[in-house]
Amino acid sequence: MSYNLPAVIYRLESNLIVLESCKSIGLDVQPDLAVEAMTKDSDNTEETREDQINVQRGMGRNYERLEFLGDSFLKMSTTIALFSQIQDCDEFQYHVDRMLLICNKNLFNNALELKVEESIRTRAFDRSTWYPEGLELLKGRQYSNILKKTHSLADKSIADVCEALIGAAYMTTREQRDFDLAIQAVTKFVNHRNHRMTKYGDYYGAYKIPEWQSSEPRAVHYDLAGEIEKKMGYKFRYPRLLRSAFTHASYGFVYEGIPNYQRLEFLGDALLDMACVDYLFRKFPGADPQWLTEHKMAMVSNQFQGCLCVSLGLQKHMVSMNSMLHKEIADYVLNITEARTQAEDEAEAAGLGRAAYARNYWVREKRPPKCLPDILESYIGAVFVDSEYDFGEVQRFFDVHVLPYFEDMHLYDTYANNHPVTMLSHVLVTDFRCTRWRLMVSETDDEDAEFAAVQVVAGVLIHGAVRENAYAGSGQNAKSKAAQKMLDRLKEITPDEFRKMFNCTCA
């Protein structure tokens, strides 16, 4: 027992240091979660285990999984706060405002103010160098205390720990369906005037119902609400809010005095993301963050959401003034319906029954028009607002309509490999050994762009220069298209040709 005492004391000391740090911040986090959130066990913890450097064994779980969870809650909470307080800006401005709150630089600076970095655990117990502080070593080799009191932490690592602490706060009170502690953690780490909330009720308290939402609905709005209630089971208090969820940007405000779905889509995207991440985190407690991220990609992808939108028949209620868009939707509906029918036929032929069809039939189909996943997310946002910010309604939507497609997550083990951005990262880093590259996104009003309604341009930067670019209506689509163009360009290039072509000097 005496031989184990130093390790026990070291572990207790780590726990006390972490808990003292959480107490100084004002977060009453569950002890084991607090230690996990503040444990960094390698120089590059964010990488896969085989790629990590200077791994410290025996430290227990590191912050990666909680950071994955906390990142999503941070995104959701700041999104709700911005939606509630700022009602007169477009989706792009929302993204900009949210980035100011959740960016690593802001989290890092606020973490330094709170002295979080002083308590992050980065070294495992070492029996050969450990000695109780305050006692004089009478015999044996004396080790410098400098190594014990200093550690190397990148700015991003400290920001990641902030997100992990948000995740730890969320899990501490999750069983009580209480978000307040996690909201307080967000407020402390973003430290911004646009997020001063300390309890969940503050979000809806900050929302002022706009006149267009509460105005007397027309007959067409009541009809829409009735149809959606029969189809989805939720009865809207504000039919005009529901109409907004199905109003395309091409359908002007002047017609009904109702804004388009962009604001609701911005909100619904963050809500659905949180529901998916919460499910994956709890369902797969042993899964590493890379596996969780790759499988979340399938759940929140435009491919799946477009398929689900058609499956629910929501596209039938969209109003727009773009005839080409309606043709694109009709083509996609035909293709995805045929794919489902084929999957049902295959299940029946295998003797399983048509209802046992493979739920990943949508993976093989082309990407849907962007408006389809948009109206799915905007519908979720509309339900959330109409229910006075009841996240339980979002959870019910997820359980009833999303989860059946992902009961067997192994169907999507290779989904991320087919995503252009993921594939580009793999090709550049693994095949060409290039680390100086990135994808950039920017708003544009270029009238000569390849699409009429361009909002965003994405560029692939390699060693400081834009090598490929693409335009689209959203940053996600633009990045996918730019990455695919770069992949096509790299197919016939050897590593030596790559280095010469792009002046790459990466080792």
C-alpha cells in the first residue's frame, strides 16, 4: 500500500487543483468530469492516438470527447442568444456575430483572464521524479521544480479545454434536464455582451415576438398549420411563423409581410446539431472524437436532411418564385423516391419485409437542392420558437424522424471518406505531406459568378495562394465544390510534381 501512496496522492492533488479552478470560475462541475475536461495527455491531443506525440500514459480520459460535446452546446447557446436578441440581420451576419463569440481566440483570451491554463493537467505521474512539495529531500537525486510547474500549451488547446468544461457542465446536470450550469459556463468563456444569460429561461425572455409573427394569419396560413399538424403532430400557435419556415428567399416579403426562412434555418441548424451530438456522445461512450465527428457528418449532412425533407413531404409546402428551383426539386424527389423503392425491393427480396429496408439508401444519391435541408432546419427552428424554446420538441423531432435512420451507425462508417473536404485533407496530408493548406470562405456579390444567386465563395489555399475556388449559396456547399475541384486536379499529379507546382517545402 505504501508503494501506491505517491500515485494516490498525485491523483488526489490533480483532482483538488482542478476542482479549485472550477470553483474559482464559479462552476460546480462533477469532479470526474472536471478532471477529464482539464486533462491534456499529449502534445497534440486533438490528433488520432497513433499520430499523437509525447503521450502521457495513465492519466485517464482526456478532454477530447467533452470538447466535442461542449463545442456543439457552445454553438447552440450562442445561436439562440443571437437569434433572440438580434432580429434585423441576415444569416451571413449571424454567422459573423457568432464567430466573434465562439472563435478560439476569444475563448483563449477569456481563459487567460480566468487563469484556466494554470490548472490543466499535462503530465502523468512519474514515480522516479515525484516528491511531496514542502519536504526537503535528504537522500537521492534532486530534480528541478521548474519542470513540475511549467507546461507547454498551444492557444487552441486552452480554447479546447474551455469547450470541454462547457461539455462537463452540460453532462453534470443533463439527467435533470437542466442547461443552466452549461449556460453559465458559456457566458463566462465567451464574455460578450451578446451572451449574458445565466439560465435557460433567459433566452426566451430576451426574445421579443415580432409583429409579423403575431399578426392575424390569413386563410392560407391556417390551412398550412392544419396540414402540418396532421403530418407532424405539432400544432402551431403562430401559423405565420410556420409560413416563414417554408418561404424561400425568392418569395418577397411584400407578398405576405413574412420574412424568408434564413433566420429560422440558422437556428434550426444549431438545434439539430446539438441533438445529434448529444445522442452520439451518450450512445457510444467508448468512441473517440474522430469517429464521433465522422458519423455526425452523416447525420447533419445536406444529403440526409434533403432525403428526410422529402420523406416527410415538407418540400410540398415551400413557396418560391424560382421556376428552375422547382424543377430541381422535382428531379431530386423522383430520384430519391426511386432509391427508397429500390431499397425496399431489396429488403423484400431478402425475405426481411419492405419495412426493413436499409436506411442509408440516400448516401448513393446526388446532393439535393440546398433549399430542402434548409426548410427542414427552418421547420425545426420554427417549432422551437413557437413552443417558447422548448428543447424537448427538438428532441422529439430527432427521436421520431431522425433516429430511425441511424439506429445502425455502422452503415455510415465510410461516409466521411466520401466527403470532398475530408478526402482533400487526407490526400494533401497523407499523399503529398503538405500541412500548409486551408479552406477559406467569404461572402461575395460578384455578378459574373457561375450562379445567379451567389452568396459565398470558397477557396483552397496552398502555401498562401488560392489554387482553386468555387461559388455556391452556402459556405458548406462552396467548400465541398472547391475541395472537389482540387481533388480532380490532384488525381494525375505525383508528389514531386506537387512540390514543384505549389512550391511546397513541407517535410
